[in-house]
Amino acid sequence: MASGSRSAGRVRLKDVADRAGVSMKTVSNVVHDYEFVSPQMRERVQAAIDELGYRPNLTARRLATGKTSMIALALPVVDQPYYAEIARYIGEEAERRGYRIIVEQTLNGVEAERAVIRDREEGLVDGVIFHPVRIGTLEIARLRPGTPIVLLGESARPLTTDHVMIDNTQAARDGVELLLAENRSRIAFLADVRGDITESTHLRLLGYQEALLTAGIQPDPELVLRSDGFTIEDGVAAIAAAIERGIHFDAVLSRDDTFAMAALRALQAAGRSVPDEVSVLGWDDTVLAHSSTPALSAISPDKFAIATTALDLLEDRMKGYEGTGRHRIAPYTIIERGTTAALQR
Amino acid sequence: MASGSRSAGRVRLKDVADRAGVSMKTVSNVVHDYEFVSPQMRERVQAAIDELGYRPNLTARRLATGKTSMIALALPVVDQPYYAEIARYIGEEAERRGYRIIVEQTLNGVEAERAVIRDREEGLVDGVIFHPVRIGTLEIARLRPGTPIVLLGESARPLTTDHVMIDNTQAARDGVELLLAENRSRIAFLADVRGDITESTHLRLLGYQEALLTAGIQPDPELVLRSDGFTIEDGVAAIAAAIERGIHFDAVLSRDDTFAMAALRALQAAGRSVPDEVSVLGWDDTVLAHSSTPALSAISPDKFAIATTALDLLEDRMKGYEGTGRHRIAPYTIIERGTTAALQR
DNA sequence: ATGAAAGCGCTAACAT
DNA sequence: ATGTTAGCGCTTTCAT
């Protein structure tokens, strides 16, 4: 009847202090490995901690310090391979640096994205890493939160916000050049997706075009395939339609691994062999690339670098850096597996 | 010089109260949509909230209420398709119910798994959903935390802990029966992985064997393929070795989608067509199954059901339910795509 | 080297 | 219907 508050074995700092016959400060000192604590005192307090099974209440600590040691990671969805892999690396690296990750799926919703940068995590996290797809630069700049934030992905760089991405245009150019070096000259781009308001397609298409022009090839608009959506079925339909229309191509540069899978499927259905007749180059180098037959050659963003860079930038901000937006380019490589090869003629 | 604490526009409940000329309680009332607030008062307070841009500090609320509205989700890794998909559904459902998810990757580490059920999240989350792979029933029961917990996956059911899984044995049986119905009689199981200490293989192998016996077929130990690891390369090697040794089989039941991809690759390399010569049935029905060519037939656990059931169980516990461990079986289906077909003879 | 006490911002009795 | 105030458990000056 007296000590009503001790529910479920919850042991508080005060309890340890009482047990050890010292003040809370002293207990706090040993919990934090404060340097100037006499060995015997440390031992005595530690004993009390162990006996009572004391664990600091993190929520209380947070309120007192103002630091949450948590970072929100806002992604469109966590089960799409590219995002899943980004989440994995950010999760691992955050753990290493002493942060926990709260995952937020925006599910391609404009409102959900707005919520992320507006208020969603107020006082909950120290910072947020956000991969927007629906809202643009201006809106992000306008709705700037009090919380440190770093952006991921291809959206154009807001001047006021930190940002990490790979050089999409350069990567597309490199991809096309690789295909060109394999004697491919009719290179299809898969695909310009209807309703895609993101910046990435634009940038990639730019690189695609530049590489072609540089090689003295006039880009053929017919080779920029159209798709009605982002699913594998949409991709299959796009390729199938092109074949149907008699459009000739001997290589395809895909906007992501999923569409590359689509190309593999549609090509096989059409009886065209990969890579003998047509090369296909994926983008993202996800688990899909490793799993397909033949294994997919792909442009491979350095996801580990993306994760560490994002965290570097974010930690700066969390430590008080207030400069204008920084813009980091993460490296990528092109990994050749089984879907690209020199054309024999 | 006077109001030193107002850093970075941080607005507190008290500030709103002062601005509106009311008490904190009244502000709190409107923040929480408390019923008995006069309309004009509500309006006045709301105006102050808007003007000041007030957002409740969630950490403080947590400390006061003792509820964190956060759930830890501890998975081996978040970028393996099956786990990624589970994470997605749990994330979505948790959001719907008003919880946030903290993701914890145990990376197949024993210590990381122990940490999860021991103390890792003390006072940080209201409960944890945990998919163990390294630690067993007994250890879990022994290290039982003060925090509500529900287990996912095939580890044997600890009597004291809630648990959701699919009926692995039955699913394997159904899978084999489907293959049998397609006139396949030499069904390989891919694979018994060396060093795999999890319960799942055991359970699945049991169902595999039962189905065979029921059909009057004596299981051939040679058809239980061995693999040195869990990667696709390991799977390819296992199948290739079997073919090399001249072991005949006309179907393969795979322990997961990754190994099914391996089967597709090894079979193609050996010039054996799928599904004409050999059927392959995957397990998990992940994005890999949708992406391959041919698209993979697979045993498909109802991941949405797993997510909602786990959350149901966990919410019970968080509300104080203290009974013994409950054990829920989630449904599954078998989805036939392009890698299974009746054997023509 | 250790102790006392004032917050951190919010909630929830309890009072009016 | 609205106001007062004592915590929630920890950190952190400021004393000693």
C-alpha cells in the first residue's frame, strides 16, 4: 500500500542510490563512466545496480538531455529492393554511431511526405534522412523543419538542404558508352514512365542522349520506350509493344532493376537471346540483379557510401552546423554480369 | 538575455497557455480534443497554437504517460526480401494503429539477438516483435524481458511467449502434393544447409517426407540436397553437384525463393527446361518470385496476416494481458506461376 | 570526489 | 468548464 509506484520491477536511479547509500549524482557518474569516481565507490554502486537490475530509462534521459539518439528514415516503402538495401546500410551505420532508426514509409503519398518534413517527428528524433519522390525542391525548402534533415535521391537539389545522390547523368552516359563499346548501336531506354514526376528519368535520359550524340549517333525517339507504370508487368508490356511495332534494338538501358527483369522476360518471350542478340543493363544493382538468370549487369550506386555520407551530413547538422545546403555525389560502378556482351557480327 | 531557453523556436505548452491567457490544462484539453471545451475557448487556444507553431514534445509526453507508442521490430536483416516484406506490412499496420517502428537488425548475431530480449529497448518501446534465428526457445524463455514481446518465425514455440508462424510442415506437405499431382515423383528438397540450426528446415523436411510416404513413395535421402550456405551461389552449387552426381529429379521444393532462383539458374546451365522437365516451387513468394523468368510458383505465407496477428498479440500484452504464450498459425497459399506444370509423358 | 536540487515539457489528479 | 500542481526519471549546474 505504501510503495505503489514500483510496478513491474521498474528500478529507478533513485532506488540504486538509496540501496548504495549515495546520491543520485554518484550513481549517474558511474553509469556514465565518469572519470573521477573512487574505485571502491564505483564498485559499491555497480553492485547495487547489478543487484537491482537497474537500466536507465531512455525516455527520461532524453527529456533531460534533449538528445534522442534517434534518426527517422523516411522512404517510399521498405520492401522495394533498392530502398530495402539503403535501409539496411543506414541501419547498420547508424547502429555503429549510436543511433536508432525509426522507419517511416511514405508509400508515395504526397501528404505523408509533407508530414515528414513538417512535424511528424518533432521532438522524437534528432534528425531525418528522407528520400522524397512526390514533393519537390521548392516545397521542401518552404516547409523546412526545425529538425536537421538530409535528402536522398534524384530530386533536384534544394539550395537550403543537404543532399546525397549519384551523378545520374554521368552514370547513364557511362552505361550507354559501355553498351556502345560492345558494338551495340540501337540502344533502347526503358522507360519513360507515364506520370513520373521525378527528376531521375530526366537526368538519366540526358546522359543517354549525350553519350549517343558524342558517339555521333542521332538519338531515335522511338527507342525511348513508354511505360504505363512502374511494375514489372508494365515494363514487359512496354518492351513487348516495341517489339510488336517492329522497333529494332540491340541493347536496353533500364531505369531500374525491375524493368531490367521485365526486359529479360519480354525478350525471352519474343525469342530474342540475352546477351547474344540484345544486351540489357540494369540500374541499382539490387538483389534482383544477383538472382536472375543470366545474372544482371547493372549500374551500381555505392549504397554504403550513400549511407555513410548521409549520416555524416546529418551528424554535422545535429551538432549545430547551419550552413547552406551541401550536395554530395556518391560513387557508382558498373558491374558486368551475364546480360551484357560484345555483339558478334 | 532574458529568455535564454527559447532556442531554435522551440515552443512549449506553457508558451501557448501564456499567449492565450489560459492554463496549461486548457491548452492540453484542446490538443487532445477533450470534449468539454467551449467553442470560443477552443478557437482562442487553437489560434495561439497556430501562431506560435506549437508541436507537443513527444519525449516529454512519453515520460509523463509512460507510453512510448513505439514498437521495436527485430529482424535478422531488412534487405532480404522476405524480411523486407514483413517489415513493410508491420510498418504499415503499426502506423494504422498509431505506433512507430524502430528497426533493429540482428545480422545473425547471437549477441545482438540476446540484447533484443534482454535490455536493448528498456523504456524505449512499449513492445517488441522479434524474429529470432540464432537463439532458441529455452534461452528466450529464460531471458524474458519486462517488455511485451511476440516472436515470429519457425523457432519452436516457447511456452511462455506469444508466437506467430505458418504451419511449415503442412505447407511442405501441400507443396509436395501439388508436385505429385503434376506427375512428378522424384522431388528434390533444396536444401539442407550446413550449419543451419533453425527449426524451419526440420519442420519442412518433415512435411516433405510425410507427403511422399502418404503417396506411397519411399523418400530418397539423395534427394535432400546439401548446401554449404544460404546464398544463391551455394544453392547453384548444390543443384549442380546433384546433377553432376547423376541424381535424377523432376521437381524441386525449395526452402526459400533465393534457392529457387538458384535452381532456375543451375537447371538452365544444365540445359534442363523449367517447367517442362523439372518443376520448381519456391517458398516465401517474395519479389524474386514475381521478377524471375519464368515467374516462380511458390508457397506464399500471408505476410499481411502475420503482421496483423503479431500486432494483435502484442497489443494485448501491452494492455496488460499476462497469460501463457499463445501460438497463432497464419495462413498461406500456393501460387502457381510459370515454374510448375504437369509432366507430359 | 560526492551531494542537493532545479529543471526538461507534458500529463493527470484534484480542486474550483 | 478551467486552473493548480505534483510528478515521470534523468541530467546537470552549483555547492561542498
